Amino acid sequence: MSTLHAYVHVPFCRVRCGYCDFNTYTATELQGFSQSDFVNQFAKELELSKRVLGSARHLESIFFGGGTPTQLPASDLVDVLRLLDDSFGIAKGAEVTTEANPDNVDGFYLEALRRGGFNRVSFGMQSAVSSVLETLERTHTPANVPKAIKAAKEQELQTSVDLIYGAPKESMDDWKRSVDAAIELETDHISAYALIVEEGTKLARQINRGELPEPDEDLQAAKYEWADAQFAAAGLTWYELSNWSRSKETESKHNVAYWLGRDWWGYGPGAHSHLDGERWWNVKHPSAYAGKLAEGLSPEADRETLTELQKFEERVLLESRLATGLDLSIIENKDAVAGLIADDLIDAKAAFQGKLVLTLRGRLLADLVVRRLV
Ligand SMILES: C[S@@+](CC[C@H](N)C(=O)[O-])C[C@H]1O[C@@H](n2cnc3c(N)ncnc32)[C@H](O)[C@@H]1O
Ligand code: SF4
């Protein structure tokens, strides 16, 4: 029986952060769609997925992402989980994660999640510095984060925090404070992402108008190197370019499944799915999504079948970012591999053992490595 993973996209946020272009809507942008209808709509897409998949596959991991899944009552998230379990069965030991903002969960909420079957929470910390959180237009304060982590640990939930480095005006010292604060939380897992200035966001407009400086790539690289060294010293090992874990067991099994090209069904507005080389994605707006389902139609916007070349390129792109590495037997261009070793971008010893594993320098130049291979 092949493995199956589920992603549930909850496209609601109290306010939109200036840098974010995820498929998410504030209450005034919902155009008649009611957040309280989310579970009903989900149940309709679930029926569709059962018809496509049959019931012969258990779920190995489930991830609620957003938006802000915790904008919904905990009972809604638990209802969704129960419906998934009734339909497919959740495998023993499956990882069940929700993303959460540090300022919209408390002990009662987290207890309800734990009782309902969740075992992991990933908090959007972003920074421990007030001025950086303000630039990012986050609603939480630095003090919200340790409180939320403490409450999650009291429920014996696995914990992770997301950090962002390279926000406009963030100094190296600001970043060091954020890294130290994240380490002090003693979470099981940390993700650290370079800030991407997404076109069409408020942040992009502020930068275009000269109100905020552009992120400095050299400073971002220095921040990555600093964080990696501090995380390693604190017992957190990198296992994917932007992800560090306390142990193999606490790596995000759900994200590893994406990176290894496994099958997953993405439920909810704008969610992407992948089954055996076939990819599709749902219409983005919750009202359009509900409209399709009300007509008994699939909410899909479009789909594509990956060509052999696309499959190869995707494998190189995703697996080269993993510490376990990319199987070098799929790379025909041996000269390119030799060049990457000579330039200290990939580990020579691992390469002799048939794996492409990035060096620290290679991790800073991962896009270049991929370009030289595909
Ligand atoms: C889309 S959010 C969802 C979780 C939750 N709403 C939150 O903000 O914490 C998931 C993560 O994406 C990252 N993210 C969103 N936009 C980004 C951007 N433009 N550049 C880098 N990271 C970004 C943030 O680190 C965030 O924690
Ligand atoms: S970063 Fe998170 S909280 Fe902010 S708008 Fe995006 S999804 Fe919502």
C-alpha cells in the first residue's frame, strides 16, 4: 500500500502581514464565505477524494496550514481530523501538525487539539525583536512566543518555530537575538527562512517607493551561517536547507514527504495535490471553492501531468536540499558533479559514496548548484 499524506489549507487570517502572499483572507475579504462553513466544505471535498483514492490508504501525516488554521475553533480542526480518520484511517504514530500564530492559542485551545489527536504545533515566531515584528506587521509581541511554547509543551505537543531573516532594517544583532531566543525555547524543531519580497505585497510596494530598504543578500547569507552554527551548537541538526531538528524523530515527516515526492491530497481553497506524477490545485477564493463544490464539481482550477524531465528537475531541486542528499546515479553530467566538488559546493566524501550532499557553502548557493545540474 503506498503512503498518503493530507494537507488542509485554512485560508483565514485576522490581518494580513505586509510580506505575505499566501492564499489567505481577512474577514472583510471573504465575500460572503463564512469561516464557520469551513468544515462543511471540507467534508464535500473529502467525499470527492474518497471516490478518487478509495479507502485503501492510511494517512501517514496530516498538516493544517494557512493562513492561520487556529483562527478556527479547535473543535473545527478536530472535526476535520475525525472526518479524515473515519475516511482513510490515520496510521499509528502519524504526525498531525497545525500551524499557529503565537497570539491566538492558549492552554485550553491546545488541550482541545491534543485531545482531538494533534501531536505537533508549528508557531510563526519570525523574530524576537519588537521593531522587526513591526516591520513585518505581525500581530504578536516577542513575549507571546515563550507563553505559547510553554502551553504547547504542557500538553506534550511537539513544538517548532518559524523564523524569518533579512527583514528590512533587521541588523545582525537583531538576528542574533532572535536566534538566541528561539534556541532558549528548547523546541524540537526550528525553520528559518530568508525573507522573500513577493510581488504585489505591501512590503514590495514599500520597498519600491523607497520607504524600506531592500534585503541585503550578503547579510542574509551571513545570518544563515550564524544561525546554522548556533543551532548546531544547541543540538539542532540541519536536515533540509531551512530546517533544523533535535533528532531524526522530530523532523517534519510531512515536509519530508513533499521533498521526497510522495503522494498527498491538499484540501481547501488553493491547496495543491500530488498523486503519482499528476499535480492539481484548487481555485483560490473560498467563495469560488464553495461554489464549485455546491455544483457537485471538483474544486480544482487546473492540473498537469509531470513529464520525465519535470520529474527529474523536481527531484534534483528538492532532494539536493536534504542532508540525506540526492542519489547521484540519476545525474548523467559527471563533469558538473566534479565541478561542484572542486568548487566546494558539495561534499566530496558523500559524492564518492553516490550521494550529492551540499556543503555549507553549497547551502548558501543551492540555486546555483541546481542550475549546474539540470
Ligand atoms: C504562511 S505562514 C502560516 C502560519 C501562520 N499564519 C504564521 O504566519 O505564523 C507559514 C510561514 O511562512 C513564512 N513566510 C510567509 N511569507 C514569507 C515570505 N515572504 N518570506 C519568507 N517566509 C515567509 C513565515 O515564516 C510563516 O511562519
Ligand atoms: S504570515 Fe501567517 S499570519 Fe501573516 S498573513 Fe501570512 S498566513 Fe497570515
